Amino acid sequence: GAVVSQHPSRVICKSGTSVKIECRSLDFQATTMFWYRQFPKQSLMLMATSNEGSKATYEQGVEKDKFLINHASLTLSTLTVTSAHPEDSSFYICSAPGQGKNTEAFFGQGTRLTVV
Amino acid sequence: DAKTTQPPSMDCAEGRAANLPCNHSTISGNEYVYWYRQIHSQGPQYIIHGLKNNETNEMASLIITEDRKSSTLILPHATLRDTAVYYCIVRANSGYSTLTFGKGTMLLVSP
């Protein structure tokens, strides 16, 4: 199946700094990617939809100026958490849609962000 | 996406079949039933999906009732590595359709 690679797998940063998370589709092109966030013992919540060559679409309640999404190529989408605070500590996961007859979504390994 | 209801947790002995139920009574005619699982601290993994016929692949079987209001995911011979949260999701059969995750079922496979 298709592979989505997410990097880094875990990161610790200081409050006030910014962190960039990369999501790559390794063997296919993805014009759209989805970014999710998962707090401990909770389910995945969709944050935004990343669109290659255009602005991302954010879910209600997600600050677009805080969670910057860039989808500069057909194989790379990035999520930057700006001015991170401890409450941003979470598990961030990206996903790319299936292609053609493959309608299942493919997920990255996730990034564990801890803000101290 | 239509809502689904799953038991919060289930236990299964290693080697036994694990049968995970899901209710989706408001599913619409063009929506499929998808199953994903998430092992701790990993991204979700696709398992199987179906519309109305039963489906089987190398990972699991999916049994959908005739009225499509419920389904059961069957892991025929559960192993310890099958311990995970299992999510039942209904959505249109398009790769670009977003997935709305509920709370899922935490399946614990024990020796």
C-alpha cells in the first residue's frame, strides 16, 4: 500500500518556540493531506485540510495563524506549530487520501509534541 | 458522516476470534463502513471496508447486516499484536472524504 512518512516522530520544545512537522507521500502524489490532533485518551480530531498550491482549510476552533500549513509540492505538506504552549502538547498525525480505487486513507506514524 | 456506536472496550484471549460490533443506524445509501485500528502511539491503520456485502481480506472479515444498520469486524485468530483501538467509521466512498473518528473500541488481547 501507499506510504506516508511523518517526521519527526517525537519532539520536545520550549514554550514560545515553533515546531515544524513534515508529512511526505513516498510513492504517490497527494494534492490533499489531512492533519489530525489527538490528546491523551481521546480520539483523533481533524484540524485542517492541506491543499497543494492553495490555502489550507481549517476546522472550526483551530487557529490558522497558530497552526501554519504549507503544501508546497505534491509530496510534502508541513504543519508548523507557532509560539507553542504546553497545551499544544499532543499527538499530531497526517493522512493522505487513497488514490483511484483505493479509497482508504493512509496515515503517517504521528508526531508526539511535548512543549515544556 | 453518520455517527457510529461501539463498546468502549473488549477483551479477547489470544488465538480466539475477536468480534467487534458497531452500530450505524443512520447510515445513508451511499456511505460505506470503514474499519481502522490504532496501536498505541502510532497512526491509524486501515483494516477493511464494505458497502453491503460481507468482505474478507488478509487482516479481517467484515459482516454487515442486511439493513446496514450494524456491522461486525472479525479478527479470526487474535494475537497480542492486535491489541489496539478499533474505529468503525461510515463515510462516502471517496478518498477525499474526511474520516470522523469516534471513541472506538479498545481491544485487549491477553495470553
